[in-house]
Amino acid sequence: MDTLESLDIHLKNRARELEGLKAEGHKIIGYYPGGYVPEEIILSCGAIPVGLHRGGEHEPVLIAGAYLPRWIDTFCRSQIGFKVLGGEPTYDLIDLFVVPVTDNNVRIMADAWEFYRLGEIFKFGVPHRKTERALNYYLHGIHAFKEKMESLSGGKATEESLNEAIVLCNRERELFRKISLMRKSGSLSLTGKDFIRLLHASLWLDKRAMVETLESLIREIESQEIQPRFGPRILLTGSTLAYGDGKIINLVEEAGGKVVIEHFAEGLRYYWDDVALDGNPMEALAEAYFQRRITPAWFRPSREMRDFLIKLAGEFSIDGVIWYGLMYRDSYTVQSTLFPKILKDATGLSTLVIESDYDVQEVGPLRTRIETFIEMIRG
Amino acid sequence: MYYADILKLCGWEEDQMVREKPRLDEAFRILGLGPDEMKIAEGRVREGYDIDLMGVRKALGVWIGGLIDVVLSKTEGKKTVYYSFPPLGGLGGRISAMGKGEILCVCPEFILDIALGAIFDRIDPIMETGEEKALPPGRALCALNKIRIGAIAKGIIPAPDLLLASSYYCDQGGQTDEWLHEVYGVPWVVLDNVMDSAWDEFPTLNPERLSYMAAEIENAWTEAAGILGQKPDEKDWGEYAELYSRFVAGIAKTNSAMKADPPPISQSNLQLVRFLRNATSYDRFADAVEAIDTLIPELAQRVKKGTGPLPKGSPRVTSFLIPQRDHEVAHLIEKAGIAIPVTFLSYDAYTGMLDPTYTTIAEKSAQTELSRGLYHSTSAILYWTKKAVEDFDLDGVLWSQPIHCRPMASSGFVLKKAIEEELGIPVLILEVDWYDNRIFSGESMRTKIETFGHLLAARKSKGKTNKEGN
């Protein structure tokens, strides 16, 4: 696809582009992905948001061992590793790292970032229940974040600039939703791997360029002749699917499976719902980013997430679920012991639970398990 | 009574045994503890605890009593409430005080770990059941949660009428409660907070966070009262609050005694007494207060004589707590000549920073919990550990780092770097599990502990203090 080829060029040039913007005085704001940092606040202050989202490599995990214990979530350890190792433009260029404190893994990662002075950090809390009190706490946190952004960037997040940013981000969400929902039919030529590539790109590219890319892709898809795609339809879920962590999607597609919907910390949680434009923008952001957010496993109760996965399985005509966990992310680990039976009882579908610590030695055993699972559900 | 010897050793009076005989017979039957297990327990108590001190023996007795209470609670018609460990906001006490004799509100896994684990050495099959049912091995999951699930699944303790869950300090605890809620249909009440404090915030407390926590405590209490169909009883609450004050005052006195050189008691024994407030329901709390009241003059006597488990002048360190499931770790530390006069959990200097302008019970609870540091942040743990080094004139830090505890995960790394650099005293990190000795043994740590003991002794003999650096 032409659009995806130009996306690669965009991605290749982005580091140089960011260096240029930084030299011009723009602040580059790194944030921990997971759907709780409103990029709109960053954009409205004239700063540039980038998700710190590298993973999948073993060396950063090993390096992080000097700063964090090994029994912390692999992705969280990786963030410390990539920062310490250097050479990753996203990690090197940022002026501030924004961390929404969600569970202990994220908190401990932020502790290490702060304690070892790896760069300036700003934390705000994400409560674990959907109550009015919790919503107010989250709102208080993003207000503090807005103040921080204003003082750092010199910009002002006015109602107007916030609404402008919301419109832009809503457009991106709308386009992602449109492409994602196209996958309900069995004939979309875009692979799961391509869609995940787009999601990852959205954490890193200029927002307007991303919107143009998605618009162009939709035009391209709509102009193509419909060709049925065969193979078991897979729902891929878990805590985090990082940029660079391609082994699972590769193994699934090599085994003949088609990932047609995915639910991780990044991606769907962000694009599934829009931010309202008819009220106070900060309150609208809190409502969308917290109160209406599809919950992760560390929410109490976490049932909402499981029910949502079951709904997705039905809507996307799924043949099987692959639960891809990272080592020591407790909430997801415990959920992975509950979910297969709940899914089976509700839909009759099977789940394959696999775990990774970003070690290359995992690939062989994972291939065997994934191939077996795909064969099994193929019937 | 095949259990008379062990109970006597643990401070039970003859008439109490006779009075509680039917309960003891039934509970020990359910627990599968026969004459052989009593002999094992007797040996473990004699070997593991300072039984010259009646206060320690009584404390052991309270743990066994607590075990009997929780095993029989439902058959005795009590409304049974379990809260997660660590307990939050004095909530357990407040709920207990809503109905003395009618409500049993405890942290069962903690009782089981000490009574059935440390005393009877019969906890492993329960953990294995917890692993089989919900929390698989090899994923660094908490032993306490495995015990909670395993004990209910095996029918050793009843499924409760209510679960008090925390959603913020320990992700696994909340997950465990949700699992029990879904599998056994037990109602649950969730208490939330967010550990988002800035690194340099402590000892100042973020008022937003405190206010959110206080509101959650109040909400949890109100919801719990509704589910249990109880109304607060002013008289019972007053009596409980008085007992609680006596207990806290007693702890302060024992801490004061531990400043002596040598400390008069092993920290692992003192910890057994101190933790009673976390694990006994109202009905047995008076016994816990009696245990500490018995211990205080015994410690004073030893301080006066200048005696303790170690000689005067032994190097002094602090730790987070002493692994309690395996006595061997505490013994190894003492055999290496290292005294532990204070632990993070025993250190109560936070009482001096409490702001009297907070007036409601929930606000005071939230303030206390945050000020203690554990539920505040890793930087607060560092803050109090540095203070303890000064207050107790310590020569080092021997940090027991739990490998299955995410909330505590970074504490060892932070403490080692900060304390060695800022205070100039050595820090040894011991990777352990406080509650599960299947994955480590005291013996595996012998080399580390003995070498650390030699290092501390050598530094001390050269007169190096924490102010002089390395």
C-alpha cells in the first residue's frame, strides 16, 4: 500500500524533524502510554507529545536490572533501559516525562526515573474506581499537568486551544475507529501487523501528518477490490504491545492467523471514544480519558475489561483469543488465570495465554504454542 | 487434651483451656492438627521464640486463639469480615467495634501465616492450593494472597460475609479479593487511593490525596455497615479506642526499650507482639493488650540488668521487618552478632508529625496511614529509614527485600544507594519472602549475613559511625 510506504518515510524522518522543532524552542513531551495522558493538553500549549513506547528487546531489560528489581513488568523495566542506554531519539529528546501513576509497576518505574535523575518527570494519579470522587481526583491531576505544561512551554492552554486540539485528536480517533471497524468484515486487505504499525506511529508522528496518513489509507482501502481473507480470526490482548515487540503478531500471521482486533494499553483505549466539545474542555477530557475509558486490569472491579473483551469477540467474529502478558504485570497475570474460563463459558471460544520477558529464546517455544493454537481453532 | 502442653507454653491458663475445650477440639479437627503436630509446634516455639518472656508466650497464645476464632467464626454465627494485609485506616478495628461478639473482622492470611506457618509449620499445602486455584507459581505472586484463597478453598476458614479490599497499595490483594468476590459471591467494599506523590514531597502530605483517602475510608466504613446491617455502637467504639490507645502506648514503650544497648529482645519476637493489632478481632484484642502489658516490665528488667540476646556493643541495624515464617533468618542475623533494635514497621516517629487539625476518624486514619510512609511512597520509606539510623544510632541497614511484593520492589535499590552515599553506612539487601519459605532458606543467606556481620563489627571496632562515612 502506498500510504504505508509513505508512513515509513514519515517515521524515518521524524527524529530529524523533532530535533529541528526542539532547536526552534518547542518542548518535546514524552509520556507513558496507556490512554491516561491527554495529548490535547500538550498540543494546546504548542508542545509536541511523543509516547515512550519502545520495547521487545532484551538488552534494555538487562540494563534496567541495575536500577530496578527484575520482578517488575518487562515493559516498565524497558523504559528505564532505553533511557539509560541512549540512542533512541524519543528518549533522548524529551524535555519532560509525564507519567500517569496507575499501578505499582508504573509507580516503581517512575520512582527509578526520579531517583536516578534520568530526566524531569511529572506524575499525576489515576484512581482505580469509577466514582465521582475518583473523577474529581483525576481532573485535579490533569489540571496540575496543564499548569506544569504552561510553565514549561510558555504556552497557554486556553479553552480555544484545548478545543482545537480536541478536534484534531477526535479526528484521529474517528479515523482509527473507522479502519478498525472495517476489520469486522473478513475482506479488509490491511493486516493486523499493519494496523498495529499505524497505532505505534500515532504515538510518535505529528498529529496532523497522522490524520492525513489515515485519511489517505482509508481512501486507498475504499478504492481497492474486496478480496476475502482466510484464516482463523484472532483477538490479541494483554497489557502492552510495544513498538519493536513484533514477535507475537509475526508468529500469529506466519501460522496463518489473522489478528482482526487488539486490546492493549495503547491503541483501542485511546480511539474507541471521542472527547465531547460542548462543555468545559478540561472536564470533557477527564470524562473521556478517565470516566468513559475502557478499564485496564488494575481497575476495581476489572470485570468491565473482561466484559468488553467478550463483546469484542462477538462483534469481530473471533475464532480465538491470544492473551499476551508481560512478566510480573500482576493484575494482568491474575486476570489471565480467570479470563479463559469466563470467555469459554460465555462464547465457547478458547484462549491461549502466553508471557514474555522480551527474551529472544522465547521465540521457539512461542512459535510451537501459537502454531498449535491456530491449528486447534482452525478445526 | 493433647494440645495442653503447647497451649500452656503459649501462655494459656488451665481454666481457659477447659472453658474453650469444645472450640479447640473442633478447630484443631478442621485444621488437621493432631498430637504429632502439637509436638512439632512445641519444638518450633522452644527453638524460635524467647519463651523466658511471658509477654512473648502470651502473644503466641493470642495468635493461636486468633486462629481458632477465624476457623470457627461462621459456625459460631459471627458476621465474618476479611481485610487485606496490610490493613488500612484502622478500618478493621472500626468494623469490629460495630458489634463486639457479633463481628469477626481480621486479616486471615496473616493469622494463618504466623499461627499455622511459623508455629505449626503447616502452611505450605494451603499455599499450594492457592496456586492451583488462582495464583500460579513462578510469577512472583504474593504468598499471603495464596494463603487467603487456599485456606478458603480447602475449607479451613470460611468464605466471609464481606471483603474489605484495597485497590491502590497492592494490585494483587485487590485482584485476590475480586477473585473471591466472583467465585464465592462474597460482597466486597473497595478502598481506593493513588500513590502519585512527588519524590521530594514527604514529610509533607498532599492534601488532595489525604482528602481522597479519608473519603474512601469513610465510604468503605459506611458501605460495610450497610452490608453487615450494623449500626455503630458508641460504647463499643469507646472501649475499643481505649484498648487501641493502650496497645499503641505499649508499642511506644517497647520501642523505647529497644534503644538500649543491648536491645532487650530479639526484633523477631517483638514483631510477633506488635503485629497482634493487625490480626486480632475485637473479642481477643484485650488479650493482645495484656500480652504487651506483660512484656513491658520484662523488657524494663532486662534493660536494667543490661541483658539481651546479644552482648553490649553489638553492631545495630534496621530492616523493613524480619521474615517471620522462617525463624532461621532471625537466628542467623543474631548469630552473626547483629542487633536489630528497630524496623521500618516498628518505628513510630511519625506520631510526632501528625497534624491535630484533622478531626474526623477517617481524616485521622488517612493522615496516620500516609505519615507512616509505607502507603505514601518509596521516598517516605527512605525518609523514615534515615531518621531511624539517627534515632537508634545504627551502624548499617540489613534490608529484607520481598521478591514477591511489587509495592516494595524498589525500596532496596533506593535505600542502598541513598543511605550508603548520604549516611556512609553499609546496606545489605536480602532477597526473601517474608511469608513463604519454599523459595528461600535462611541457610542460603548465611554467607551474606555473616560477612555483613564481620564488616559491621570491623567498622564498629574502628569507631566508625554513620556520621563519619566509609
